[in-house]
Amino acid sequence: MQLPDEVKEKILQFVNKYPVPKTTNVEDSQVWTHRLCEQLKFSFPSVGYGHKSAGPGRPHSSDVFCMASPFIGWDIIFQSGSPSAELNLNAESIDLGGQIFEQVTAYDHVGGGDTPPPPPSGGTIEEKLDRIISLLTTYHNEEMDAITAPRITRIG
């Protein structure tokens, strides 16, 4: 499955602000891809975009973003982690069975709108628990929205 046009447009907006890293430091590509995943989850909350890793204890991908259901991804950086890295918006989806879907926090890197919540600090145990419950409630609501959202099927 090809990437939908609206996703390609959002990726291009992201790349205009944050160019594909052209470096031998793979961690730079992993961070860039993670931020792209956060942007896509923010921009398309009902789809369920996230990041992936190859297995337990393995690092996040440096070139693939994915969706949870079906668990497929798109390898959108040719030669990730190299000075020759290039964006690939014509990637076909790949089956990620056997790998791990990693949730990300929805964040608007392109527009700077929604900021991630600060980590809990100080305060009483009750304040910390209230914060954790609030985060879990938000996560639950986002997942329920994604599960119950109408499915869009594209042919061609």
C-alpha cells in the first residue's frame, strides 16, 4: 500500500522544517524518525501511527514509521544513518509481523501547537498519582478514538 497523499504532504512539511539527517550517527536518524511518528500521530489521530523496533531491547527504527492495525510500516529513508540519506515518499508498505509497535505521544512539531506534558516533579504522592491517572486517561481515550474511528479504504 502506498502512502496516502495527505500523509505525504504532512511528511514534506515536516522535512521542510527538519531535513532528513545526513550523518553516520544512526541515533540522529532514530530521533528524527521518532519525531516524525509523533507528528503523524498528532496530524492523523484516528490512524494509530507509531514507531517500531525489531524486538525487545532493540532500538527504535531509524527509517520506518508504522501504524498499529494492520501492523505495517513504510521505509521512508534510503540509506538511513549515512551522509547519502534520502527521503522516499514512494515506499510501499511492509508487513511488520514479529516486530514491536511502539506508542508515541502525539506532538505537533510542524505547527508548534500541542506541547507534550512536563514530567511529574515534586509535589505530594496524590499530585503525582493524579498526573499519572490523567496521562493514562488521555492515552486510553486516544486509543478508543483510534479503535472506533471509521476506517478509510483506498484502492489504487
